[in-house]
Amino acid sequence: MTSPRQLSPRKQTDHATRAVLEQLPTLTHRGLVVEAPPGAGKSTLVAQAAETLAQSSGPCPVIAQTNSQVDHLVRRFAHNHPHLRTARLTSADHAVPDDLRAHSGVRIGTRIEDLERTADVIVGTAMKWATVTDRRWPWAVIDEAYQMRSDMLLRTAALFDQALFVGDPGQLDPFSTVRTDRFAGMSHDPMHSAVAVLLANNPALPVHCLPVSWRLPPSAVPVISDAFYPFTPFQAGSNESDRTLKFAIVGMRTATDQAIEHAARTGWALFELPARITHQLDTEAIHAVLEIAERLLARGAIATCEENPKGHVLRPNDIAIGTTHRSQVHHIRALLARHHPRLHGVTVDTANRLQGCERRITIALHPLSGRSDASAFHLEAGRLCVLTSRHRHTCIVVARAGIAELLDAHPSSAPARPGPASRIPDGWEAHHTVLAHLAQHTVRAQAHPRRRRG
């Protein structure tokens, strides 16, 4: 018999998906967990599972964690499963995108009573589903389950008898805008992920893994897998020859051009600025990020892949700029609006909001660049994982020199606490793993006078 690992990537994915869908009708446990790396087809599985469950047990609730995730799923249902009657359960203060409001196959409502009798699939955020108190369904599908707080699972668990949990264990852990230190180490700590608590209390629950990333190129998979997915290794769905990035216009031999050329050849580049402790708004680093994006477009970058074998001329909406802090996002967006009209359409956001995002090229401002300390927030492995795993072709990291020394000066000292075990490695180790890889792809910025803050 052929083992799954001997199959082609497409057959491996089909084999894993079929195993999940075939187990659902006969499942005797309260839940089933599916873990998946970046770009493994989580949304596709969620849609297929919801359709399967809707056909066998009536309307299927689908629970996501943010409004953007819900809108994305509703859009996928409407476009790829038009025969299903799809409903969007929303709060009164959320502006549902116009394309969904105009879609004839999508119903939108703020009350479950208005949707349940005329829908096969009902999609809403966990927060909205928590307001439903007088209904129960045989099944629910929970998307991005590793981003769901355990207390939110507790608030929604009475809505269903069984649930399919689909998520990426390498992404950012659940977060809160208020301090939760007093719960640390307690079994009821709400900041544990729903899946971690679920598996800790139900160790016999079946766990499946999607084994292939269709987003990340072969150049990215080894380091991302080693750094962030030691328990669920995966492989690339594409071959090294499938994806190329070339330029129609010759470069000017600047450090910026050298960085994008190196990234085009190898899939990675670390554009390294001189070591210096800076404010969150490191003007020199931000200008370097924008200059890299400008040069990618000015040089007429042409990307080929399995979907575009004849080539695709890079456009602004093919690029994402990832940061750590919202203040950096606001500053970069302001500069784009005032001084960089060519970059209109480039996605700029924090790692938290880039989860689920996919672009041809990612330019990431390193979380530890220019810092004098390495706090738990900046060391969090999930944040670096998101920033370095959004791309289909290349990832260019901008950072100041000295991060390795900063890590050595601030070794991981997080106290060991009782509670569910994390599925993501220690952030300090993950940062070192990624940095060791980037050291092989370093292009140092040319010295020039400091720019004034723009």
C-alpha cells in the first residue's frame, strides 16, 4: 500500500481532506480537530465540511473569530458553493461589504430567527453566536479555532452537540486588550486557545493534519516548518521551478536593488540597517520598506507560478507590508497617501490583522528591530510566523543589525505554568531559527545621512 507521504502533494491533500469528511458522519467524540499550516486550504475544508454537514443534519452554524474572517467565508460559500443557501449572522454595527449585500445568494440578518429556516449554512463571529441562547444544532464548524479563546468556546458550546475545529497552531495566540495576569496558570485561564483546552480535557479526540502548503514556495517551507511547526511538519505544494520573479528593468546596483534581486533568486532577503536603538517609528526603516516596495513596482517585476505560468506583472495589491504596532501601520499609510501614489493598493497592517492574508510578496518590519529589550509581546512566535508566511514568492525582512545579540542578552525566561501545553515553540527559539536562516540572505544597507521624519 502506498503511504500518504509517497503521494503527490495534491493527492496528499485530497487524502487528508477525505479522511476528515468521511469521519464526520460516524464521529462518536464531541469534536474533531484539524491542524493546518499557512495556505493549506483551511477555508476550502471548512466550506466542504459545512456543506457535508448541512446536507445530513440541517442548517450548519459556522463560527469564525473576526468579521473579516466571516466575510471571507461567506464570500467563498457564495462563489464556490452557489447551490447552498448562505446566511451572514451579523451585529447591527458591522458594515457588511457591499459585494455580499448585493449577492442574491446571501441573506444577511442580525437575528437567528430571521435566517435559520431559509439557510443551509449560517456564518457569524463567535461573539455574535454567543448572543444566541435558545437554539441547538447537531454540528458546528469552528474556523481559526486556535485564535478562539477558551472562554468564548465555553460561551458557545451549548449551541452544538459536536464540532469540527479547524485552525493553524502556528498563528498568534488569542489576545486581550485587558490584563489577564491573575488567570495565568489556572485551568480556567481565558487566554488559553479553545483547541488547547479542548485537547487537554479530551485527549482521545481525533486530530488530523493538512500536510501541504499551497501558498508558501519551497524556499520558505523548511524554515517556517522548523521554526513554528515542529509537531506538524508539512511540505510545499509547488516545485522550485514553478515560481519565478524576474524584472523587466535593470537595477541600479543600490543595496535596495540588490535585496530585491537576491529575494527574487532565493525567496528571502534581510535588508539590514546599522544597529541603533530607535523609537517604534523608526523613520529610516520605514523609508527602507517603502523604497523596496517602490523598486519592485518601478522595475516591472514579473511573477510566474502554477496559476500564472505566462507571468503576472506585479501590482500594488500583490504586496503586503507587515508591522508589529498599529502606530507603524498608521505612519506608513500616511506616508503612502502623501508621498507614494504608486503604492496605492499595497496592504499595510499588523501581524494580527494579516492573519489569513496571502500576497505574492511580503515586506516585513522585524518585531525586534531597533529595540533595547525583547518583551514577551515582541518575542511571540506567532507574530513572527504571520509576518514571514504570507507570501507566495518572496519575503523581504527589514531590520536593524544586533537582533542576535539582543536575543542573547534577553534569554527566554517565561515561567513554566500548569495548564494546556502550547503547540507552538518558544518564541526565543523560533526567532533564533529564523534569524539564522536570514543570516544567509543578508544585504546591508548603504550608509547615508539620517532621513528626517516624514
